[in-house]
Amino acid sequence: MWGVVREALMPVGGVGCLPMALVSQPGRGRRRDARALGFSLTELLVVVGIIVLLIGILVPVVTGMYRRAAESQTRNTLSAAKAIADEYELQTGSAVNHLSSVTTPFNWNLKKAYNNTTMTGQAVISDTGERFCWAAMQVENTARMLPALGGEVFKDGDGNGFMELRDGWGHKIRYAAMVSHGDADGSDDELPEYPRPFFASAGYDGQFGNAETGNASQPPLQDNLYSFNLE
């Protein structure tokens, strides 16, 4: 039996070897395995295209969710701030004035002590939201209400020693005791006219007026939020 096998494997020249079909050919199997495990250029381009498509779909969705959440938070903050302003007026009998040209009940041309408890010093307060917070912190009831808004809303975000209110996008919230475009002080003319105290958020773009161009001379668009619209 073994003799027959040996004869079958022996070539005419007498040198023993295996048939070509059974002989291993170096490199041939490895190249075939590499092709099986790798990706062609077309396949890679298809994968990249799918990823780009998914990003194009998801980015607007995530951005829209963020904007809606920020807007909802801002509306809640404006409503709460208006309630604090009402309480302040109830306790003191007058609203906080916001203009430097109005010197009662506070003269904003004079320096005020920092109300950021981690800092000491005095400075003139130029921001209307900071003016409201400083005045409200002088009254016991409203001094308790402001910190209750949370550290992301009631904070000294610019580190100037005075606390302010921030909207859902992290922008400062403005305050006005009232706005009349016909008065001599035009510093609040980018805000809409209103006869009572209110708070205003510039919205996601951080600018009052036209949301597309940021031009304050344009009428306010949807991204500008005002507390009197929530009443």
C-alpha cells in the first residue's frame, strides 16, 4: 500500500515531491486574506458619506433641543424676576430705577459696595440688571428670593463684584423700570416701550433687535424675550 503511494508521489526524474495542487505558494494566501479583511475605496467613501449624512441630520436636531431648553429656562427666569420686582415694589412702595439720570430711590452715579460676598470694594454700577439685583439685595424678602433662582441664574458672571441675572444662553438679563422712547435718556431705546418694570432677554444671539443682523434699530424678533409677554 505505502509503495503505491510513494510511486504516485514520485516524478519521472525520481525526486520526491507533492503535486502542485498540494504545494503551498508563498504570499498567495496572505494576499487573499488581506483582501477579505480590508475595505475598498468605494466602501470607505460610502461609510464616510453615511457619517456625514447622520451629522447633518443630528446637528440641527440637537441645536433645536438646546434652544428650546434655553428658551424655557429663560421664560421661567423672567417670570421669577418679575415676581421679585413686584415683591420689592410691595415692600418699598416704589420700583427700582434703572437710569443714571434718575437719582431716586438710588443714585447710580455714586459707588456702591460689592454684593458678591467673595469680594470687597466699591464701584459705580452701570448695568441695569446689576442695579436691580443690588437694590433687591437691600430688602429682606427679595434678598432671599434672588439666590433661590440658582447659581447659574443669579451670579457675578463677569467678575466685577456685582451680581446679575443670566438667561438660558448665559447672557445678562436687562431690567427697566419703564421705557419711553420720547424721553431725554436714550440708553434704553433698544428695548420696547412699556410703562411698568420688566426684564428682557436678548435671546440666543445675545443682541436686541433683528436676530438675523443684530441691528438694534430693527424691531425685535422672536428670540427677544420680555417678562411682560409672559403675564
